[in-house]
Amino acid sequence: MTNFRALPEVTPAQVAALEDLHRHFTLSTDKLHAIVKGFLAGMDRGLAKDGEELAMIPTFVQIRPTGQEKGTYMALDLGGTNLRVCEVTLKGSSQFSILQQKFTIPQHIKQSNARTFFDWIAECVSVFLTDHGRDTSSTTETIPLGFTFSFAVAQTSINRGTLIMWNKGFTAEGVVNRDVVHLLQDALLRKHLRVTVTALVNDTVGALMTSAFQNPSSVMGVIFGTGTNAAYYERLDRIPKWLKSDAAQQNPHHSDEMVINMEWGSFDNSKQVLPLTWFDNSVDRETQNPCMQVFEKMVSGLYLGEVTRKVLLYLIDCQLLFQGQSSTELNQTHSLDTAYMSTIVADETPELLDTQYTLESVLLIPATTLADRHIVKQVCMMLGLRSARLSGAAVASVMSARKDLLEAGICTVGIDGSMYEFYPRFEEYMREAIAEILGQQLTDNIVTTLAKDGSGVGAAIVAMIADKQKALASNNDNPIV
Ligand code: BGC
């Protein structure tokens, strides 16, 4: 355990509180193994039938990109905070270029209704086309578009799927249980835009496709950002619910594998395995979807700052921090952005001046002592470490399920998201946890890499795959293995 006693100016009571928190937030190797066991069982259940905690959604993506693909596609990436409209040109030789425009999604749009929501998206597409001189009114051709929609969707084909539930602060009415491609296509038609939605893609699938376009050994795409989730190539013979489905009868088998969107954020919604603390439960209870996305709420950027904020308030109320004084700012839900934690954890100045700035000038705490700042830094470190180790357990679970691939050689995992990209030492801690679970030798076979712009590029690649699968289906019925 960290020697909290060595921190400058801390009192014995503060040390005791830190030790207690450390006990609650630390994940031992045994606990990691228990989580992997739970994950593997949950994956099997989700692959066997619908409606399980881990949704394990077949994505209809069966082909692996080769990197030689060429073509220009539009992509829409609806993430947690922004909408990005992109034009992606796949140039072959694993090269691509991307032209993109970012629109911040206003709060009132997130909370509007289906028509307002999709009309706003279509308007952004229209602005992009106008700004970049891509007027579609004079052509008869339509532009193919891949739609990355970073929410849980039950897919019914490569370009069809109904929203299972909103999360991450989105509540627009009339979208749940409806086909989001239909809703988008109708909105594009209302604006007379000649754009056809040919692919519906989860952001994790986008990350996997982008990684695979650049590296053929890619087996898994992961997001550690506002939310968290993963997609991976699973063998068809391990997906009983797919084999039994009408969709499988109607769709030719393009290969012996399919990308599965796990929706791992909802792992352990029943709270049987994860070591939830009082703070986690308190955050969960105040969200739009209590007892849902339980794993995501312990790992991802949208919630990490909030759990940390709860811990700081607890220490304040115990008179162990900031002389018992909070601020109006810190009392606000979600005021402690996870990005501030990255700054604090990275602060190596002797007086912790970056931490002081964040606490006093951003969160408006009247005054902080050096001990206060060290305590805050330690709390942030504990929470970040826990998130990275839980992430490692999740990645290790998937790689255990695909041990056949891992034992055969390098497996690349394409990862995107702010936690992975910016949180200090996130990747190192995640890999340490993977090694504790799988052993160093197998861990050395796992290459983790940033799948930057995965959602945009990946959507374009899936739009291309949709064309390919369609052409293959109409040309011959023979499976390609
Ligand atoms: C959504 C997933 C998404 C993930 C990462 C989760 O909240 O349910 O579909 O992949 O966030 O963006």
C-alpha cells in the first residue's frame, strides 16, 4: 500500500482515511480473476440468448478489412458530446484521409424528441455539405453514409437497428425501440439531401475496423471515453442465438466469424461481482438509469470525476479536507470533470500548483493546504488506477475467450477515447492488470494501439463492407471463408 504517512503535512486522521479509501478502491489480483470469471460467464449467456446483462449484439459485419479498400464515404459520428460529420477517403495501402466538422450537441437537443433530434443531425450534414462544396441537389447519385451511433442498438441488418436504451445524458423522446437509421434517413429526406445511410455502426466496431484497416492482426475495438464498450471478432459457432435467428437464415454466411458489439458497460448490473463502494452506489442512484451500465459507471470518463467528487465531499464532511469547507461549484453534480483528474494526477510540481489551480480557480475552493492537495491527488490516483485495472480485466476476458487467436500470435486491440488517450498511465496500469490475469507471455502478444478517429473512419469502412457484402450476396451464395 502507498505510504500515506510520507505525504507532507498530513495528520494521522487523514492518513487513516486515505488507508481506508485505499482498501475500498483497490482491486487485488484475486478480485480481477473473479471479475474475469464473471465476464466470461456473462459473455456466454449473452451469446446464447437475447435480453441478458451483456447484450453481445451481432453486428452483421463479417468481413475483415484488408487495408486495400478504396472509395469515398460520408460518416456521421454521434458520440457523447459531439457530432462529427466526416468525408472519409480510403486510399488503399492502409492510408486514408478525413475531412471533418465538429458540432457540439446542445443539451436541449439531447433531451428533445425524435424529430427535433434527427432534424438537428440532418441540419449538421447539410451545413457540412454546403461548407465543403458538396451540393447534392444537381446530382442523381446519392452519397453513401456510415452512421456511428454510440448507444446500445439491437441490429437487424448492417444498416438497421432499434435503440435499446438511451444513456450518457441523452433522453430524446420517441427514439427508444425505433430504428435509428429510419429516423435519420427520414430527416435527411426532409432536407432533400441525397445521402443514403448504408451502414449503422457502434463506435467500438468503428475502432475495430479502423485498427483492422491499418493492421490485419486486429481482433478487438474498445472505447474508454465518456462511456466504455468493446467489439470483437467472435466465431459463428460460439454464437448460438445468431445461428438460431431468422437473420442468420436470411443472410448468407460471408465468413465463419462476426463482429459482436458486447455492450460491456452493463456488465454486472445485478451488482454480484464488482466491488462497488458506497460512493459508486450513490453516483449510480442519481443517474438517469440506476442499476444499468454499472461497469461503465466505475470505469468511464462521464462518471469517474463524479465518484471522485463524492469521495472529496465525504472527506470534507469528515473535516479531513479543505478545513471542512466545500464550494458551491464542487457541490454541483458533475462539476469535477474527469479531465481535471488527469491534470491533478500528472501534477509533479513540489507545491502541486496545477492541483491548486484546479481546486481554487476552477472548483472555487477558497484555500487549500499542501496536505489537502496531496490528499486530492491520492484520491484521483486511486480512482484512475481502479478504472484502468477494471478495463484490463475486461480486455483480458475477451482475449481469454479468444485464446485460440492469442496463443497463435499477435492480437491487436484498437482503442479510442479520452481515458485511454489522456489519463496518465492508464494504458500501463491496464496492461499490468492484463498481465496479472493472463501472464506476461500472453500479454506480450496483445498489442494495444490508439484507433484515432475510429468512429469516422470505421463508419466509412463498414459502409464499404456493406457494399461488398451486398455484392457478394447477389453474385453468389457461396460462403467466403
Ligand atoms: C454505449 C455503447 C458505446 C460506449 C462508448 C456506452 O454508453 O452503450 O454503445 O459503445 O458507450 O461510447
